[in-house]
Amino acid sequence: MADRVTQLQDAVNQLAEHMCNSIGVLQQSAQPSKFPGCEKQASQEQQPNHEDYTQLFAQLIARTAKDIDVLIDSLPSEESTVELQNASLQRLEEDNEIAAKRLGEVVERGELLLHRIQEALAEIADAQLKTKSSSSLAASLSSSSGAAASASSSTPSSASSSSLNVSAASSMNGTNS
């Protein structure tokens, strides 16, 4: 990207090019002038209509002139002294420091929120694991108690081992029978 002065130079060169091209078109489409005493019989050729070229070059010249005005207005003024520039830079640095402090506070709040969310997710995961393990334990207990009931009717030694399994499962679950 070129600086403003280079852009201004390019725009002035472009304006000069448009001016030269428009003058060339005007000369090409102009009717020849007649000088007294040097009249020559020339064939009358019909010139094509160059109205569209004149309109085009008028628009190009006007647009380039507006661009030049915008570029000139964007250049620093003569009133811009070193002291004014330093004061402006100082204000910008102060604004930057304030914005940096705000950003630090926002980041700190975000990290705190992230920590709380992670704790909540850990609690949810623990609760789900406890629920899942207790439901699978209850399912295994119900299947083993059903098997124990059928086994107790057949042999008495099987019933005592089933009751040991139930008491072991209860102690794992944290409940006493």
C-alpha cells in the first residue's frame, strides 16, 4: 500500500493522462477551420459522433479531481505540530492502557467462569457415574436375589452364598442390610 503522497502523485498523473486523451479526442473530432485565401476543395467526410467520448472523459476527469481533493484533505495540516502529535499519541497510549485493563478484567472474569463451569461439569459427571453404578448394582442385585431365591429352594448352601453376595453388594453401595 502506497502512502498518501504517492497516491496523490498517481492521481495527478492519472488526471493529466485523462486530460491529454480528452484533448486528443477533441482534436480528432473537431471540424477543420477555414483560412481565407487558402481554401482547398477537400472532400467532405462525415465524422463519427464523439459525444459519448466527451461525456466519458468529462466523468473521468471529474472523478479523478474528486479523488485528488479527498487525498489532499487526508494529508496532515500545517497546524499539526510535533507538540500536537505528541499530545495525540499520549492520549492514544492512555486509551490503550485503559482498554488493556478492561481486557484483563474481562479475561479474569472469563477464566473464573470457565473454572466454575468445569466444576459444575465435574459434579454432573460424578452424579451420572454414581447413578449409573447404583442402577447397575441394583440390577445385578435383583438378578442375583432372583437367582438366590431359586437356588435356596434347591440347596441350602447356595442360599448362604447368595446372602453373602447381597451383603457384599450392600457394603459396596454404602448401605447395611
